[in-house]
Amino acid sequence: MVIFLDWFSVLLLMGAAAGLLVLRNWRWSLILLAAIYLGVFWLVSRHWPVGMAAVKLVTGWMAAAVLGISQMNAPAEDTFEPAWPEGRAFRLLVAGLAVAVTAAIAPAVTGWLGVVPAPAAWGGALLISLGVAHLGMTARPMRVALGLLTLLAGFE
């Protein structure tokens, strides 16, 4: 049952990080960021004491709250992106490519390190690849902060 929950948290991370890349509504983005930190909490709590894993969860949720407070007077939809990759279909394609890269890298990471279980390797590689993709596709400060938090959550 625990292995099922590990893989469910990987699916949660994949859906939330891909949604964060595709959606432009800052409110939904913060909800997805909170979901990312919930998945990170579950994967980290399997190897760390629950108290230390809870610190990761609370820290991520506090970061989402601070970003939310900074966006209180902003419009709900971020409609203008000055760079070329602006369509949802393109961002969804990039998310799919990041998942494909993760599928290629995660088994190798598990083999190299040996102590990292497959769900943790998948979750970390997903968040790192989707965070880098997010950083490469935007210059908006809020979106950059979301990309950095996603990337750093992958390293946790």
C-alpha cells in the first residue's frame, strides 16, 4: 500500500508541475505549488523523520502564501508573455518532453545511487526537468519564482 502511495505522489507531482507550466492563472499556480510540496512531503517522509519532512511542507506552503500575498492586486490571468513559446499546446508539448526525459533518466539515477528508490528518483527528476523548462519559458518574476521553487523541490 505504501508503494502505491509513493507512485500516487509521483503522479501528483507530475500533474501539478505540468499544470504549473501550462496554466497562467496565478491562483491556480499557487494551488499547484502547494500540491507539489504535498507530494514532496510524502516522498521525503519515507526517508526522513516526519518532523523534518513537515518542515519542507510548511516551508513550501509559506512560500506559496507569500507569493499569493504579493499577487493580491494582480489580474487573475497572466495574458501577456513577451517570448515566442506562449501557446498552451506548446507548453503541454514541453511538459511531455520533460516527462520523457524523466523516464529516460530516473532508472539510471536509481542504478547509480542504489539507495534512492524509484519513486523518489522519478519525483525528483520530474520536478527538476519541469522546473528547468518553466525557467526557460518565462521572464515574469512570479513565474520565475514558481519555476525556481519547483526546481529546488526536485533537489529535496
